Amino acid sequence: MTELPRLLILGGTGEAASLAETAHAQFSGRLDVIYSLAGRIKPVRELKATVRVGGFGGGAGLADYIKNENIKLLIDATHPFAKNISANAYDACLATDIPRLTLTRPPWDLPPGAKYLEADDMAHAARILPDFAKRVLVTTGQSNLDELKELPDIHFFIRVIEEPDEKPALENYTFITGRPPFTMDDELDLMEEHAIDALLTKQSGGKATVAKIIAAIRQNIPVVLIRRPLPEPGEHVESVDDALMWLEQKL
């Protein structure tokens, strides 16, 4: 029996899980789908596709995995800010000469009149916030929080999926745990309960977390948006349907 070509999906987003689920069903008998998660948080969905959890050991480790597991196609459907994983995927696919596609959800398009500022990174955001903020809702994840440590006059309400074992080096903060999607009422209640006067978030895009942006606009709360890192070179799509079309063409 001829071995099926194998697709490796680098996941961790809702779009990635949907792609893995749909590709497994649509290309049954034509393609073996492997869905890879970094393993920082527990998977939410049960998938019929093969699920792999854990890192690869950088670009070289991923290249070894591609060769050892006979991977023929790779789709990078990681978070828009997972720049290290995307860089490793670019290097590994270049080294192994296999086709690579990047699936990235489109960024949020804020309406005219919305109060928002763009920051290059967390350090840049830390320089912006003292001008207008005292109680900030932070939804940037667990990384780089220490960049905010020089702002003792601001209380940070940090929303995470799971509270980290290692605490940030901040003077005034409160962890809030929750898993998206969040409703508009959820976000409005949260902002009112904690008297939030600014939102610090990443330009992640997607429907699962857009309610916080709309809620902040409705409450006339300034939003500090951290810009996305530049994408790796190569083919890009913004929808699961377009990724499936790419797979069909490759097969």
C-alpha cells in the first residue's frame, strides 16, 4: 500500500484547528494530516487528525522532523505573533525543499473615530501608557510583561488562559483567567467592574477576541495596539477555504 503524503499543520489557533479538522475529512484517503501544538496550554478541541504536542528544537529540529516523518507539505497556521515558530518553519522548509503556506487571520480594521495608538512592542507600549492610563486591561499573553515593571503608578489587569507559575516583576497587577471567545457583555462587565481606562492588546485579528476592541470603543477607552511582526516570505492566505484550495492544488 502506497504511503499517503503527509501534511504538517503548525497550530494553536481556531483557524488551525478548523483547517486540521476539515482537511482530515476532505482529503481522507489522499492526505495524512498531523496537527502540531506547542503544548503551552491544553488543547480545547478533540480532533480526528493526528495531534502532536511539544516543540521541535528550533528550525534544525523541525527540519529533522520533516525528513524523519516524511512530511510533504507544511501549513504555518500559528498565531500572528508566533514569530519564532514561523521563522523556524521558513528555515526548515527551505532546508528540506517542501512547499509551505502561511495561514494568517486578517488584522482588525478599527472604525474611524476609534481612540487607538499603535506600538512597536511592549517596551514601546510602556512608554505610551503613562500619558493617559491608570487601570489597564492587558490581553497580550504572558510574555514580555516585565517590560511594564517601571510603571508602578498603573494597575495592570492581566487576562490569561491559565495563570503562570512564574509571577511578573510588576508592583501592581491582578491576573484574570478566561478562555475566548468572550461576549460583548462579558467585556463590558469586565471593564466596568475594574474601572478600566485603557486596553493594551496585540493586533491579533479574529472573531474570538474582537469583542474587547468593540467594548473599548463603546466605552471610549483608548486602545494600545501592538503591531504584528513582519511575516516570513512565501505564500500567504487569510482563510481556511483558501488554505484548502492551496492543498488541492498541491495534491
